[in-house]
Amino acid sequence: QAIQAINGYTNMTAEEFTNMIFQKIDVNNDGELTLEEFINGVEKDEDLMELISKSFDLSNVLKVIQNG
């Protein structure tokens, strides 16, 4: 709910918000997210990248991704 408020998605429930994000990045529609799906989904969706960047300090995660 806090992430929704920060990013202006207060017109939907937390569950609806989570489902919206999940549907964007669960590319094989198996109901589960792999780390690869998450990374690829965020990299390909500018809005999602901005949403996550505003909400979290991902500098340590990005370092791990960049270093393989």
C-alpha cells in the first residue's frame, strides 16, 4: 500500500496493484516469477522500472546483476 501511495496507484487495492505488476512480468504465465523473469520484466518496462526505482534503493541489487 505504501508503494502504491508513493507512485499514485491509490485507486486500486493492494491485491489489484500486485496482480497488475505480476502480469506485466510473468511472461510465461505460469503463476510464478523467476529471478530472470523479474529482471527482464523490469528492464523492458520503463514504467515498472521507474515505479521500482522510486520505491526502493536498488543500488546493491543492480551491482549484483551487473557483476553476474
